Amino acid sequence: MRRSSWALLVLAIFMLSGCASGPNANSRDPLEPFNRSMYRFNDTVDRAVVKPVATAYRDVLPSPVRTGVTNFFANLQDAWSFVNNGLQLKGEAAGNSLMRFSVNTFLGLGGLLDIASEMQIERHSEDFGQTLGHWGVGAGPYLVLPLLGPSTLRDTAALPVDAQGNLVSGVSDVSTRNSLTALGLLNRRARLLEATSILDQVALDPYTFTRDAFLQGRQNDVYDGYPPDDAEPVDSVNGDSAK
């Protein structure tokens, strides 16, 4: 319920916020002023708190331990991917996701070892936002969510469903559930340390670069790397969406 209320609050912000305008406005980012303020807020929090903790996590824990953590959460994602591949009627991908989850859970020490990849069982990661996109729901405007970062209107609406599909949400003990959630987020941020360092060095406008890369990546995710000819491309040169 709390997640649903939070998502509705974000949608209300979208409805009430002013839209960006002007010759250089990006049609996929009508809330650019709001999004840039959220980007600056997230960046401030990240530099002050999240990044230092993630750096310590990376430096203190041995690589095999961090790999095991990554494998564990990827295995949980395979379970949710099985559901979403099924909803998209992707039979082979759903079968692979179920097989990956079963093999890694029972033979890979609860998912700490990625036995399925060694067996060459392909991973097909899918979430509910991709499922909505598969069935024709448009991405909608780009959104930067507080603390969570880049999203779209469609993906924001899908957040409560994805949260329920995360097996961690089913852990009854609150402290254990919160600890696992924090560990997953921290591990994800630690894996992005090198990428964000490169972004700081090479991007003239990190906000625009991040936005265009995210939108292009989500488009490729929804269409499995083969967007239709009429899909709206992202122009990362001028910041404008091609018409």
C-alpha cells in the first residue's frame, strides 16, 4: 500500500508540474526542470552518502563474495523474469528463466553460484514495465524519481507490481527483509562505481547523457534489441527527440 501511494504521489507531481518548452526542449522530457532538480538532489545524496558506502563495500568485501551477492539477487530476478516472460507469451524465454532459477537455487547454493550460466542457459531479464511496453503501453514522459533515479511514467506505474514480484518482499521478518533490500541496492551501486566515474569525466552534461542512455536502453529492453521502424529515437546530440 505504501508503495502504491508513493507511485501515485509521483504521478501527481507529473500532472501538477510545469512543462519545459523552447526550441531545445526534448519531447520525451517535458518535465526537464523538475527532473534536473531531482537529478541534482540524487547526485548530492549519492556523493555524500551512497557512493562512499558503496566504495567501502567494494574495497572491503573480496570479489568472490560480491559476485555471490550479485548472483543471489540476479537469481531472484530470474524468478520474476519467468512471470513476465510468460505474460509476454515468450515461451522459450520463460522456460529458460524458470530453468535458471531452479538450477541456481538448488545446485548453486540458493543462487550464490551461477551454475545456469555455466550450463549456457540464457538469461532473459524482464520486468513489469517491459511487459506493459510489450503489450503496447507507451513509455510516456521521462521521470527522475527521488533516490531511485531514471524512470518513465510507464515504469513508475509498474513499480508497485515489480516490488510485489521481488521475492525479498515476501520475507516475513522485517529486519531481514530491510537488510536484504539495502544489500541489493548497495551491491548494485558498487557495480556502477566505475561507470559513474567515467560519466563524470567524459559527459559535458551528465543529466542529458544519463537520460538518453536510459531511454535508449529501455527501448531496446522492451523490443529485445529490435525496436520497430516507427519507434521514437533518442537524439543524444542535440537533446531532441527525432520526429
